[in-house]
Amino acid sequence: MASIANTFKIILGSKSIARRKIMEEMGYKFTILTADIDEKAIRKEKPEDLVMALAEAKADAIISKLQIADKQVNDHEPTLLLSADTAEATKSELIIGDHSTDAAPSILITGDQVVVYEGMVREKPSSEEEARQFMKDYSGKKASTVSSVLVTNLQTGFRKGEWDKVEILFDVIPEEVIDNLIKEGDVLHVAGGLIIEHPLILPLVKEVVGTTDSVMGLPKAVTKRLIEESL
């Protein structure tokens, strides 16, 4: 896969350490550019619709950033121009610079994730207290992650995304484990305060229906297939 990865450029639209690690494991070289959107302003009833809408919004915001940067720098070859903000306009109105067809295509990858517990959608904890309650709820019970991947070919305007769901059954999570995770702080920055790959949590995971990489925020098989389709 690494040899294929060298034939195109990738922008990872995420500051997630876990997603970065997964991309590296897959053999891809990439740069990082974040969207910096107000995620709370985007609401959908179904978790699958929410993660896809957030991935779309992140892609649009990053493309807008690229457009602005392209306009500000006049002494290099343009990357792209975008004449509208909506996802549909991105597909149909992407204008490529004169020489970009001779260059390697650029691929933008965005995504999002939520945790679903007893039918309720959980995003990143708003406080230590909320993160603590999240983990107490998971103790001895089931939770699900719903992750989205959206791939946009910045050369052609092609865009396609999918969501992936994983179910996790936990053993009892001791209070001291929760205390240590809160103290470390990483659980405050992930959806639902859920990190199953953490050494303190991994032994307490009884069953995973799906893949660990999807729980970490970037399902490898889906990502690879969408990249191939975009090319």
C-alpha cells in the first residue's frame, strides 16, 4: 500500500492523534489541516446522519481555507478554486488550475465520530464530571461507536463518504481506573470519553463487534476503499 500512497497527496482533516496513527499504519504520507468549525451548530437526529454531516462540513471548511491560501499566494501553481460552499457545489464547480492535471491528485480525508449509549448520542465530554459519568455508564454494559469517513478528490471534485458502526461490551470498570484516565486527560478529547485501546481499558473490553481502528475513529478498510474509488 505504501507504494500506491506515493502516487497522490493526502490532506488529513483532523487533529486526532489516533487517526494520524492509523494513517501512518496504512503507509500513507500526509499533511494535516484542521477545519475549526463549530460542531455543536450542526445537529442531526440520527448518529449516522450527524457524523456524515460533520465530515461534510469539515471538508467544506478546509477547502475554503485552501481557496483563501491559493488566492493569497500568486507565485505558485494554484491548487484549486471553489466557487460555492455546499457539498453539491464542491462536486460540480471545482475549477482546476491550468497545470494541475499533470500533477498528482490531492485527496482530502475528513471524518467524525460519536458514541451511542442506550440510544443517546455522546460527543466529547464537556467536563471531567461528564467524562467520569460516561465511563461509569459503560461499566459492565454495551456502547457503540459510529464513525464517518469522507474522501474528496480536490482535482476532480469527486466526493464520497460512508459510516461504520462498532459495538463494544465492557467488563466492570473499577473506580481507580476511571480516576487514572481522568487524571491523564485524554478521555476529555475523544467522543464519549471512550478509548478502548488504552492499556487500562483494553483488558476490560469483553467483546468488540467490528474493528478497533473504527473505534479509534478511522476504519481502515472503508478509508482505503474510498481513496481507491476517488482516484
